[in-house]
Amino acid sequence: MLRSLVIVCTLFGAGSCVIAAQASVRVEAANLQGPRPLEEQTATAAIRDYLQSWKTLGSALEENRADLLDRDFVGSARDKLTDTIQQQSKLGIQTSYRDRAHDLQIVFYSPDGLSIELTDAAEYDVQVIDHNNVQTTQRVSARYIVVLTPAELRWRVRVFQAAAL
Amino acid sequence: MRARSKILLGLLVAASAHTLLAQGSALTVPKTVEAGAGFSIQCAGSGKATLYIIGTGQVLKREVQLGETTLFPAGSLYNAGRYLAVLAGGATGTGEFDVVPAHQPANLSFLARPSRLQVGLHDGITGAVYVFDAYENLITVPTQVSFELSGPSGIAQTRSATTRDGAAWTAMDSSAREGTDKFVARTGGIVSTRMIGQVPGDPCSLKMNARQSGQQLELETDPVRDCSGNAVPDGTIVTFTEAYNGDESTVDVPLKRGIAKVEMPAHPGAIITVASGVALGNQIRWGR
């Protein structure tokens, strides 16, 4: 269930916007490579599920609970986040990720329909807590490359990788 | 021992070639680190402090001596992503840097579709690849990928594509001959293979012959083939229709050993036709 109600202005118009209660979301017109047309419903579902995955990621890293990842992450994305949670637990660290803004664009829809790749110019706050002491809170900007694959009920994040904007 | 230290220092210097004086000026962090490579972070000041490296891909914590360079040996950070360096304790400061994927591909995620299709279909086979390094990081710099579709008789088609954001795709025609083809994606010495079954298409043309046997006509087709000359599989339905004196009777017969056979009444003046799928065969008017 979405924690915040997402209001979609227009999903596919260039420079369209979506506003979430916590994070502002902008969806650029898709710049697709590949022969398969992307249906609006498919794009909407993939973006909705990706935005939900940020909430899941925030909770999992804050509570150091890898089991929370299962709903939204799969494959190497899940494995890497699980490793991070294990490292945090071992070191007595918690991190709090709060997404503030997303600028999204779908860039690839594989011909078999089994993966969608999108880019996200994201802004988020990271708080570092060591043995219950807050060490810092930083605003970070990064360009995420995300690959989603369909599961029974939703799109799950399979690749979740950031670089400088 | 001294030589090993020199090599390590050399690697660290290379990794730190682009360094940034971080916010608060107590930290100097590299701008980028290649996944799995060693690197160093300089912490200004004196005394001791705690250095945190924080990302969604990994988390590290080190007790550091301020005023000295903290060395992170090869293999310390291997998951690509944006990382925060946070100094706390005796001094404070923060910095950001990126761990970037290694340049050498080590793994291809190759999605080929379908696994079975008819021969002779234009762009009937598609393949998509994602290129990863040895640490399962998506290599995002443009990378050349070649695709080959080959059958038992050799390479039938080749294509090449350059990845964009780590992904590339291609489309191939299914070949003219039935059988199993190898669909190969290749980059930087990494090969991934999928098998594609190619089956005959629909009948292309039909020809039947008639022979009287008592009060019956024995109708039999020639071997049924698709437009590429492949034998159409047994079980494909062939329909014989006999029209006589305003009545019409129809018999559906599956192909057996490549041909269809049926017996129908030998009415003088009857018109007999044969069809399968969209292919219409010859017509016979049985003599009076």
C-alpha cells in the first residue's frame, strides 16, 4: 500500500509531473530504445512500483531488516542491499534514506517485455546513526539506473545503481 | 615486502588521481573509484576519529588517525554507486564519491525470445542484453555487443549493437530451414548462448491425386511442405471437401508421414477440393 497518495498530472507528456506527499516526482517522456511499444498502464505500474521500492529501501536500511526487501527487490539489487544491511548490523550502524525528488525517464523496454530500464535523477537525505547517535544528515543527488522485472503482482527492482549526476 | 608496498601505493595514487577536497575540508576523497580497486582518503587534523563510508551498496567504518592517509586496499568497495564519506569524532567532515563499474565485462544477462518459432519470419527472434562486470555492476559506458544466429550449416546472421545505459538489443530473421539454431551474444570475450528451435511453417501449396477403388475414391496428397521446402509436421489438419448434386461433405484428416489420405464416395460428376490453413490445393472433377 502506498504510504502517500501519488497524484499523477500526466504521465507521458514531456515534462509531466507526479507529486507524492514526501517526494516530488517528475516523469520525462520515455526515450525508448527497442521495438516494443510501451503501454501507458505498464509504464505507470513500473514507476509506481519503483517509487514504492524507495519506501521499502528506507525502512529496511533504517530497521536493518533484510526481509522487508522481498516485496520490491530481486536478484543482485536484493543481494547487495541485504549485504549492506548485514554490514550495518555488524557495525552497529543504521541509515535513514528519505527520497526528496525524482526525475524519471524510461529508457529501455526489452523486446520480450521482461525488463524495463529507467533513469532517475534523485535527491534524497541520508542520516547516519551509529549506536543510536546521529553522526550526520546529508542531502545527496545522484543518477540512478534501475532495471525492473515483472513478478506475479508487481514490478521488482533487479538493478539499482547510482552514479554522479 | 617493500616492493608490495610500492605497488599498493601506486594503485592508491592511481585511484586517487581525481580527488576532491570534501565539505568541511577535513576530508579529501577520490572523485571516482573503480569497483574493486584500492583507494585512499586523507583526513586533516590531529588525534583520532571515525570514518564512515556509506552507500546503499556497502557500508564501511574505520578508526582513523587524523593527519594521515587512510588506505583502503583493493576489494574494499566493489558495489557501484554513490557513497558518502563521513568523518566523526575528533574532527568532522563529509564528502561524496562514486564507485564506478569495472570496464571489463564479466557477465551478460541475455534474454532471447522466443525459444521456438516458425521458419522464415522477418525479425521473429529478438535478443536483449545487459552487460555486467565481475561484481554484478551494470557497465554503463557504451559497450559493443555482437549477436550471431547460426544453424548446423554455419553462421546465418550477425548483428552488432552498442549498449546504452548498459542495455542493447537486436532482432533476427528465423532461418529457412527447420532445426535448432544457436543464438549467441558476445562482448569482451564473454559469450552467452541460447538455443532457438525453428519449426516448419504452414503448408505453402497442396496437390492431391484420386484413384477409384470400387465405390470409393482414394484421395491422397503429395508430401506437404511449407514455403521454404520443409516438411509440415504430422498432425497438421488437411480438409477434403466433396460437392455433389447440391450436397457437400467434408473430412478433416491429420497428416501422417507427411501426407494426408482419405476415402470418399466416387460419385460421377463430384467436385473434390483440398485445403489446409490458408493453402488451397487443386480441384478434381470426377468423370461420369
